Amino acid sequence: MATERPTTQDLENAVRTLLSAHDDPNREGLKDTPKRYVKFMSEFHNHEKEFNMTVFDSEGMDQMIVEVNIPFYSLCEHHLAPFFGTACIAYIPKDKIVGLSKLPRVLDFYARNFQNQERITKQVAKKLWDELNPRGVAVILKAQHLCMSMRGIKKHGVETITSEMLGTFREDLNCRNEFLTLIKS
């Protein structure tokens, strides 16, 4: 049995109810907040079910392709608080390459939902691995979690780093070290 999706008005009423637990939702600064918040959530969340990549012949390219400092934003699935940071994504092609914009796009595809950092890291790596059949894939995410700095332990400036190494990046220490050296420069 399919659950009916709430209407925009239902969502705005829910936000208004949440606000009323802590403040007057009718005061000037908060009056239109439910509408703005519902719009933000609709714009932020990825509603696509699938991310399709266009791949190209590698034309003999068999060396590491690395993109660094790719910004991303997500929402913690445990606290609904934002977390944000940067990613380094690399792969070593076998027969196929992908357009450079696709690496940040696949990151956004997985990040723009209620998520955890560990899962995003694995999902990005697996998608590249499955789509490109490369020699190796490496994904490193570095992020700050507002659920840690604004609530709970309240530690500011803490960065969480997650990584997923597949194929050559996992099996060959020299390859892994080359990648780690490249992302530090």
C-alpha cells in the first residue's frame, strides 16, 4: 500500500509546528520560514532515482586521473544537521574515461540526500568502479559535521576523513602513495 506524499501545505504546517516548540512562528522573521525551508529541502535533495554517466574510449589513457578539492554538502541522516567538505576522487582507466564534470556530479548525486559520510564515500567509489571498469578507484572525503560542532560534544573544527580504495589503489602501495602525494600538492 503506497503512502500518500504530503502536500506542500502539509510540509509547511509541519515546519510551523516544529518552530512553535521553540519560538513564535508568526513573528516577522519566522513568518515565511516554513515556505522557505520547504523550498530549500526541495531544491537541495536529489530526487533522481538513477545517475547515468556518459563514458568515452580512453584512447590509451592509462594513468591516474585525479580531481581534488571538490566541494560537497549533505544532511546528516541522524540529526538532520548539515555536513560539508571536500572530496578527492581518482581513477585509473582501463578502456573507458568519463567527462571531468561527472566526478563532482556523481558526488553531488549521492551527497544531496539524508546521508552519512561513510556511505557517500562508498557509493561514489562503487559507481565509478561499476560504470568505468577501471584499474582502480580512490575516493577521500573530508568534512565538518554540524551535528558535532553545534550539539552533543560541541567540538568545532573537527574534520572527519573517510576513504574507499578499490583495485590498484587498494592492492598496490606505490599507487596509493602516488595518489596521496598528488592530493597533498
